[in-house]
Amino acid sequence: MNQLFKDSILNATGAKDLYELEVVQNLWSGYGKIIRYGLIDCEIKSVVVKLIHLPEHDKHPHQWNNHFAHERKIKSYLVETVWYDRWANRCDESCRIPKCYVIETRDDEMMLALEDLNLSGYPRRISKAGIHEIHACLNWLANFHATFMGEKSQYLWQIGTYWHLDTRPDEFKVIDDVSLKNAARSIDQKLNSSPFLTFVHGDAKLANFCFMPDGNRVAAVDFQYVGGGCGMKDIAYFIGSCLYEDECEKMEQELLDFYFAALKE
């Protein structure tokens, strides 16, 4: 970590010094790391720091020839900084997210220092969800969608989520299901013209939820693809991340009823 970023974290938290505890994960395709740092002489015992390095397109480690994907990834990190700077304070305990202590940029590097949710009562990460955990996540999504219902996604993605038609020209070309391919434009238009547009998390997979030990409440992380949209995009993506296809079909009505009851409340 460069000195500017370190000093910014120390100033924001009041800590005397910091030290690396662990690398939580590497960011996708060589764009940086998420690291947990311990803090010295501070009420806040640790922070989770997202360190982002934005490589030039022609120097990317995977030697992409897809300029579109590269530019979208860069924008996603900028969107996340805007989210924490302008919008995140609207989220309460019903759609819990980590507090952002400081955002800093220097040249081609960015840094977000975030609350360590492990210390705030959300230490569990799961790869397989039961109905109890699924309900907790659907409740989070319902509250998130209700909080931002009707808002204009200023400085975020105009159309949120990682997967939508305008961002997937290569995938669209190779779809071999003719009926789906022919319907894609009308499905996309229907989603984007919903009278109940809100903010969508944009990457609402199970891996981006942190659970309380009892599974009753969750917090969500990773807001690179937050933006405007129909809340059903989050719901479909989330359920697909938890269940096999036959389970999705079997439980569809039950899970939709639960989500809409939470949204109405």
C-alpha cells in the first residue's frame, strides 16, 4: 500500500498504525486485491481495504483484445466509489452494507477502506444456502429495492447489473436458442421500461452476502454494478446463484411470494 493510502486510513480511523492481516481475495483479472488490515491503538480493530490498480488496455496481464470489457471493468470501480460517496448512507439495518471510512485515488490506483463486517456481527460466508438463508437475502433485496424505488441512478450505471443485453454483444451472437434470441430485445425493453424502476445491487449472488451466525440477517458487499433497473433482475440472479435449475422452477412461486410480501411491507 502506498503512503498516501496508508495515511488516509490512519487519519480516517484515528489509528496510530496498521498492519496486514490477510489477503481476502484477488480482484478479478489482475486488477488488485482485497486485504484485511489490523489497526493499532484504535477502537476500530480492523478494516477491509479494496486496492485497485487500473492497467492500461495494452498492458493488461491477460492481453485482452476486448476493449469493451476492459473499459466497463474500469468504470465499475469508479461506480463503486460514487456509490459509497453519494448513496450508501441511505441504507439502514434492513439493507445493511459496510461503512466506508475513506476513498482515495492516485494516478491509476484507487482505494476504499471499508468496515470489517466480521467484527460487526456478520462473520459467516456460505456456498450453499438453505431456505432460512435464502429468505434473509430476499428480505435484504426487498428492503434495498424499496429504499431506492423511483430514484434516478445519477453517476451510477444507468442500467445496473453485470449481465444485460447492451453489455453482452459477443454472448448474444452465439446464442443457439432461436426463440430466446428473437425475444431478447423485447425482454430487455420490458425490463428497462418497468414502471417500478429502482436501484439494483447488480451482482446479487450468494457470495456477496455476509451472514449473522444465526442466518437471520445479512449484509451485502461489492457494489461495482449498482444502478437503475427492475428489481427482478437481482432476484432472478440471486435465486440462480443458490439453486439448481429444477429447484428454481419448483420454488419459484414460494420465493417470489416471500420477496413481494417483504417489498410491500
